[in-house]
Amino acid sequence: MSGYEKLLAPIQIGTHTWKNRIAKGPSSTLFWGPDQFCNDRVIDTFEAIAKGGAGAVILGACISDDPAMLICGL
């Protein structure tokens, strides 16, 4: 692919080496459950994107289950 040699070449960013310079930017999959927590469908989607060859997959906003928040009732 003439002109894209740098795009497909590995790059060192901090302590991480990406296999190429292709990044999937943050976006919603609309696959989140009714509680807005991550589920197997979301995980499978981002796993498929990563297997597709992107050097990095950047997630958008996501909710994690923080036990401290549950104790506080927030």
C-alpha cells in the first residue's frame, strides 16, 4: 500500500507498543443492558473490533460496579 507505510507500522507510545497506528475512536454500541452496565454483547463487540486489526480501541463512557457506591447508597 503505497503511502500508508507509517500507518501500518508499529509505534511506541509511552510504555506501550501498538502494532499499527490505527485507532478505533470512542463511540456507543447501544448494546448496553437496561441497567447501563457492560454485558457480554458489549464485550464481544469490542473484542471483535480489536481482532479486526486496530492498534488501539478507545472506549467511550462506561459504568463500572463500584462496591463503595453501593454501600453509600449513591
